[in-house]
Amino acid sequence: MPERVTGTRDRESACATAEACAAACLEEEERVSIMVRNLPNRVKLEHLMRHLGELGLQEACGSIHLPVDPRTGVNKGYAFVSVAAAVAPRFIDQVEGTKISGFLSQKRVSASWADKQRTGKRVTSKYSEIWDRPLP
């Protein structure tokens, strides 16, 4: 059950919190999630970031979430990249079909729109590799 707001100070605090939440939601709408699939298992966050940098896309990234298997310690073959909505189509086009250099794997990276999690918080584990940067 929601906490009841009683005094003036409590109401002001609740309003400030609500305004901050609303602003954060609007800011989030400027970002979209792209699922990058078919990653070689040994790719680490720094390899993916280097690859995106070589494609001229690192500046477009707001955050990268690379899930890692806790048993094996290698990535699960996919990552979620948060990008500005305006550059998302270009991001997908430029990433699609590329190979990450420095690996023997012949896998070609694939990118597509991802469903955005609407939980209000990021779902991660201690086994995920995360990189965050606010969008300009």
C-alpha cells in the first residue's frame, strides 16, 4: 500500500520525487534498446566497446549490458545496448553482419530492436558486465 502523505513538507518531498521520476521517464523515452546477438563466447565488454568504436558507434551508446554465465564465466552470446532513438536505425545497419576482430570465431554479429524492460529498474546480476554513460 502506498505511503500516506500527511504534512506540507512530506507533500513537497513527494511532489519533488514524482517530478524527478517523471523527468527520468521522459529521458528514458529518448533511448531505445538494441539487442546485439551472435557474439563469440569469449568476447568481453571491452572487446564489444572496441568493436563499436571501430564502427564509429561508441559515442551513440548510453549503456551496454553483457550477461555472463556464472558457471563458465563467458558471455551468453548477446548484449543489450541503449542508444539514442535518433541513431538506432543507423546503429543496427552498421552492426549487422560485422565480425569482431581478434577472435577465431566466424560468427557474424546481428542487431535488432529489443523490447524495453518497463520495471523501473535495471535487472542485472553480479555476473553481468555493465557500462553506462549518460547520453549527450
